[in-house]
Amino acid sequence: MSRRVVRQSKFRHVFGQAAKADQAYEDIRVSKVTWDSSFCAVNPKFLAIIVEAGGGGAFIVLPLAKTGRVDKNYPLVTGHTAPVLDIDWCPHNDNVIASASDDTTIMVWQIPDYTPMRNITEPIITLEGHSKRVGILSWHPTARNVLLSAGGDNMIIIWNVGTGEVLLSLEDMHPDIIHSVCWNSNGSLLATTCKDKTLRIIDPRKGQVVANNFEEPVALQEMDTSNGVLLPFYDPDSSIIYLCGKGDSSIRYFEITDEPPFVHYLNTFSSKEPQRGMGFMPKRGLDVSKCEIARFYKLHERKCEPIIMTVPRKSDLFQDDLYPDTPGPEPALEADEWLAGQDAEPVLISLRDGYVPPKHRELRVTKRNILDARPPTGPRRSQSASDAPLSQQHTLETLLEEIKALREQVQAQEQRITALENMLCELVDGTD
């Protein structure tokens, strides 16, 4: 008689739980565009969701604490002339987000800590270099202001957002549409998948494919027959991979180990409604006091629902084994250092005392040589240079506009109150 040995793992009992109804974000018109991105990006300060918008593309940015029903007139981030296809928060500045659109451009935005009075329409910088729609964005994990974009022209461009310059352009590596792109932990290599069903490992600085001949998988996991696109999210701190199917209503999660069979099924979180997209919170945004190891933001047709993954523990003390030091918001390299061939591991932080976001930092955009810049082709600025004095002036002008709008709103309300008081007096006089 043989006894079955249960594999030892601290993540064997991880369970998922949807947040309470009052912690969801209601009345959000999630985009219906047919594209295979997650439509959602989240960081420790903000939640961003691509939404339906007439006359172009837009996304909404909400402070994490602003749960409940979202006002239909809540300001959006607009500026693209076609639908937004992908958004991604900068890992080194929680107030900076990049958006990619069907209009072939990438825009980088500075999101204020306060709620704006009207739509945000002016990006910090607009990056133009693709000839077809741009559907994939990914920030470099360790180098400051380095952003990758991939478009329908089968080309990958790596930008220095701080100057608006193209650092590297990877052409003729993919014969068909690029489906996904991912950096490794220190940003020295890229992994891409393509419509030709080939996985490529690319050294972007050498401009060559260093591996693409993967004959046999290390492990093969059979999934269900659903034809929805799988959105994978990997947590390197816990070695857990979460698979969320678009149009599916479940999240499957597996633990990756160094010993065969390498991939171990843990559990499945299931709910009633299918997901339109999914956001994944960075580790520094989790609640360590509740042993939370992952948090998802599931997009429904008209709302966004947080889903919390927890390891059950009896102790209230900080769990060192669940929370090793994790990448923080400080970059390890400058863009020029990375381009010159330097590599550096992410700057790690401890979550023992909980993560405290740094103060608001403004992204500065400067040009190397203003004479080399081509003139803008339309009313939108292609590469806007804002050195310190201009940036301060722009901030001052924005504040003055906000104050003026508030004054006008107060005056309008005072006039309305006066008119209502007069009407009330007339009604009282009429009844006497």
C-alpha cells in the first residue's frame, strides 16, 4: 500500500476573494475595442482603465481610495485621435503613465495628485515613430525613462522619454504581428511572441535574436478549451504565475519550482461574470498586514472589482518568508548608462513597515539639440521640451486656470442660490 506524499509549499493554501461591493469602482464604461491588452494598469497610488470615448481614445485615472460610483462627468485623459490600445505606469514614478493608440502615437502623461477639474488633454511628450497602430507598451524595469513600444508595423522601438529620442529600433526581427513583449528582471534581454508562433529572446542593444529554437517545453500544462486570450502575470517574489483568460471568469495560479515537474497547480479563483481585462498591483502596493500576496483589478462591462489573493496565517507579525525585498521605485541606471551596455539589478526595498509612496516627482523632458528636431505636423506637439522654468510656468498657468474655473463655479452657485431665495420669498409672500 503506497501513501501519497503531499508536496510542501507555503503557497499551497493561497485563496482568492473578491472585495466587498463598496470597495469596487462602479459605472465605468470599459472600452469595447477588439485588442488583446489588459485595458487596465494599477500602481500604489492610481488605477487607470481604458474607457469608451467619442471622437478619439481616452482612459480614466482614479485614486485607489476613490471607490464606489464614479461620476459620469469625471475627467478623462484624452488626446489620442483613435482608440487607446494599451497603458502602462512608469515603475519609477507613480504619477507618470504612457498610452499607446490606434493613431500610431505614444503619449506620456503626468497625473496630478489632486483630482483635475476638466479632462487632461496635454501630454508631457508625444512619441512618433511607428507607421501603424501601437498596441504594446512596457517600461524598462531598472533604467530611468526607458520605454518600449511595439506596433502593427512589426517593429519594436525603445525610447528615452526624458529626451523624446529613439534609443533603439528593432526591425526585421518579426515577420508578423507581435503579440507580447516582456523584459527580464534587469532589462538586458527581451522575450517576444509573434503570430508566427515563435518565442524569441532578443538582446536589444546588440540588435539580434539570441535564442528562438525552443523544441521541447520544460513543462506542458493542459488548459481548458476556452479560446479566450490568456493574460499571464508572474510574481518573481513568490514564483507564482497567474493566468487570467479574457472572456473567462476564473484565475488559475501555479507555482514554479526548480525540480520536476517544475509547474505545480495551486488553485482556481472563480466568479460568475467574465473579465474584460485585468490589472495587477505591484508588490509594494499590497497590504502586508493581511498576508496579501497579490491583488488583481478585474474589469467587468461597467465596473472594476478588486480580487485579493491571501496566504492564511494565524500570526499578526510580519511574514518574512512571504515578503522578500522587492523592487522599489528608484531606478538603478540612467538611460544613457543602459544604452552604453551597463546592467543593474533592481533597487530593492523592504515591506516590513509597509510601503510609503515617495512625494510627487515631476517628469522633466529636455531636448538634446533643438535644431535637430523636426517641426510638428499638426496642432499636437510631437516632442515637447519643458525645461525647469517652462515646466514651472506651465504648472503655474494650470493652477491659475483651476482657480479661475473654481471662482466661476462659486459665482454661478451664488447666483443660483440668490435666485432660489428670491423665488422662495415670492412663494412665501403669495401664501400670506
